[in-house]
Amino acid sequence: MNIIGKFYLAGKEVDQEEGDVKPLPPFDASFGLMASTGIDRDFERSDWKSLEEKILRLHPNGVSRALNGLRSWKPYKEKLRQDINEPSSDIQKILRGAQYIEDGWKIRGTGLGKDVESGQAMGFFMELKKGEKLLNPDNFENTTLKLEAIKHYIVLCKGISHSTRGRELFKESQNIDQDHFGCHSSYMGLISPRWGGSAEEIEALAENHPTPLMRDVLRVMYMAEMADHFQHFEDSGIQGFREKYGAYTSSLLSEIRFPTDRSITSISLKNNLCFLYTIIKMKKQRNKAIKALSTDFNPNTWRSWGIETYKDLKWYKRGNIFEDLGC
């Protein structure tokens, strides 16, 4: 059995203490899609022809999920760098370009611009420049891969304060697929208050989306974004968030049901719902949602709390650490 298959099966073992499903170690950003399609086996054999054919047969959000998995799964990172040091195909360019952007942000850190040292800034922009050469959306003819390039290029635009170009690209993505989750997620970062946007822009994006599921996840992500903003950049902290957005959030959470499917959009909705249940002190719903997350746990939603794994999340709940944090 290939390496991901082993981890994925291990992730389905029953936790005798909790009676639920153990997390998938290490985190698989494809949420099992690489193993179920055989993309992981192709990658381990360096069979790029078969791998790319399988990826291109997927729905655009499925392509995002598969490429996220290949790019970010820890056991694959170094092999990926070696295999595509000089990328030739469009998929290889996306994977390598996205790695450059990720490397750049790691060098820079997540602090405000005033806190970034000159060496960090130089390394950051050097990596982004490498990524920019590979990810220019104008160079992609396949519309599904163009969406992937746009998704990453918007993150690049955020880093170089080029919001106009980022906004143009998001509008272009909507003409291709208005439900592409990755493009929405990147764009929400671009227009957030932290990066020169505003809460009003995010609210308009979320409330006006025509598709119910996407509208739900965007509204929940909007509240999660504002909670994170208050936690890190407002003197009033989480309590200030509750005072300003508590009524909106409570109303929102009363409308939205915890999804049962495993689309990339629903997985994000599950994690962000669980996050908001925690912030708003809806403990019963939070505990039920934490148990239901299992292999759909996404650390990207929780890192600002120091939570990297599903085990961490359950440990926070068991140890009443959320209560110690005022949640």
C-alpha cells in the first residue's frame, strides 16, 4: 500500500477514549482525494502524465483540492521540489509557483509591515518574484488551471500591495466559475481590513453571492476573519468582537446547518462553524462539531489559536483551554 493510503486508513481507526475517528496524520490538504484517485501513487512513481490526466478530469474545486494536497503534504514537499525544479507543464508551474509564494510568506512572517525586518522583506519579495513568473494567469489557456493560477496570484497581489490587479483577477475568475472556493478564499484575504480592505467589502462579497452554500461559507468566514482581526489587532480583543458582531453571528449560526458532504467548500464551512461556535460560547454545538470534524479538520482555520492538529483541538476541549481563553 502507498504511503498516503496507509495514513488515510490509519486515520479511520476508532479512538477508544472518545469513540470517534482519529485525525489523519500528517494533515492531508486533499482530504483523501489523492488516495482515492490514485494521484498519490502516480506522484510517488513520478508518473506526471497519468497524474495530470487524472487531475484535469476533476471538477475545478477538486483540482484545487488535489493540488493543495500535493503541494502541502509534508512527506511530498522535498520530492516535489526535486521533481519540478524546472517545471515544464502548466500543473507543474502552478505547484512550483505556489511553493515559492508559500516560502516567501514563511520568510516574511504574518506580522504587520512595520514589524518585518529588511532581510525578511528582501527574501519575501525574491520568492514572490519567482512565483510571479510561473503563475501569471494570462499564460494559462485551460480555464480550470487559470483559476488555480488566479487563486495563488491574488495571494501574491496581497503581498506586494497590488490590490487593483487582484480585484481584476477575481472578477475574471467569477466569469469562469462563480463557485470556485480557492479564488474566493484568496480574495477575502486581499480585501480584509488587515491588508487595506474593509469589513464592509467582505460583508458585501458574502451577502451577495448567488449560490446558497458559497454564501453560507463566505458569511461564516467573514465572521471568523473579523474574530481573528479583533483578537490580534484590536485592544478590545474577542470581547470587542462579541459586542460588535455577536447578534449577527448568533443569527447566522441559527440559520446554517453543519454540512455532511466532503466538498472543499463544505469542509471549510465545517471548520469555520466550529470556530465560531467556540468564539460565541455555544459549547454544546462546539463539542458536537469538534467530534464531527475528524478527518475534515483543517489547521488553516485554527493556527491563530496555536492549534495545528485535530488532537490539539480535542485537547483544548478536554482541558477547558477555550474557557481559559474566554471562550
